Amino acid sequence: QFALIGSGLIWNVFFGVLAVCLGYWFAMVLAVGKASERGFYRRFSSGFIFLFRGSPLFIQFFFAYELFVLLPKVGVTLDLWFVVIDLETRWLTRAWLGALLVLIFNTTAYSAEIFYGALRSSPRGEIEAANAYGMTPWQMFWKVQWPNMMRLAWPSYTNEAIFLFHSTTLVFFSGFPAWRQSGDALYYASYFADKTFNPFVPYPIIAFYFIVLTLLIIFIFGLVNRRLNRHLPDARRPRLIIRLNLIR
């Protein structure tokens, strides 16, 4: 059980790593769009964030699967006048792509709200100094606003990454079926619990794996947090600290 549940953790890592890496960039675009003075960008970003933050992730999995099933299984043809493109849609009903898209959209919405709050909290003095120095808006964002946004948002973004990896356990319990009977860690833990009628062995095993995975995420994100705050004195550097409140 320990080995098989551990092998299923590969799926959770696959979903989590890709969703975090892709969702990070999409979230940054949405955060900038929500802070934009242009109404279209602001309304689109705000609507996207509200939609995926306001609905449960489990419902999003079911809705996305049913939506993908309704698409033609033979594909969708796009006639662009100079070229005809046939888009395959059957892969969207597979967990490795369809569920991954849902996770990306979900973490994008939550991360964008975190980045937006950090962007609004950027020191005005530094922005005014960048304007006085003659920086272009593009230079101002990457040289002034983006470093401050990352530094302020990183502790909260670390929590979002942890929650995302935990949310990957919902994939094979939603509408997306397991592929070739190969599921994630919770899929195998549930299988062993049903077969042995003893949930007190497989579920503590999966809990152990996710605790180790969480510690690894905290360690990696802690290194990035240290890098983002390398210009600050040691006493002022925010640290990601694990406190086990065993006794209050």
C-alpha cells in the first residue's frame, strides 16, 4: 500500500507543478488587468476572478467535464481562410488535460487576487521616483512594482500553492475518470480502504505523503522568499515559519 499510494502521488505532483507554473503567469496578467484603468481589462479580470473564487472547485470539475463531453469527439474545425486547423477535443475529457485546465484557472483566480492586493500595496514613493526618473510603464512594472508585488505577496502565495497541491486529490473523485486505471494517491488509498475495510492504514499513508510534500513546498518557496528579500536586513526579512501549536 505504501508503494502503490506513493506511485499515485506522481499524478498529484504533475497537476500541482504545472498548475502553479502556468497559473502564476496568468495570475500576474489578471492582477495587472484588474488594476488597469481600461474598463474592458478591469471588468474581464474582475469577472474571471469572481467566477472561479466564488464557485467550489469540486463543482468546477463536474461542470468542466460535462462541458468537454458536449464538444464533438471528432474535433473542432477552424477555418482561418488561409489555413484550416482541426482541433482535437477528446483529450479535454481526460484528467491529465481537462482537470489540469480547471486547476490552472482556479489557482489563477486566487493568485491574481493575492497579486492584485500586493500590487495595490506597492509603496507610492517608489512609483513616483520611477516616474521622476523617466522610466517607461514597462520598465516601472518590472523594475519597481513587480519586485515589491512578489515580496509582499509571496507568503500568501505559498499558502495558495500548498492548498492547490492538496486540491489535486479531488481530480479523480470528480467527473474525470482515471486513465488506464492509473489514479492519484487518494484514488489508490480509497481503493485499499474499500478492499480491506480498514481505512486506518491507507489514509494515514497518504496523509504522511502530503505532509512531506507540504514541507518540500515550504522549503522551496522559503528559498525564493529569502531571495526576494535579500536586500533587507536580517531582522526585517519575513520568514516562512512552521509553528506546531501542540500545547496552548
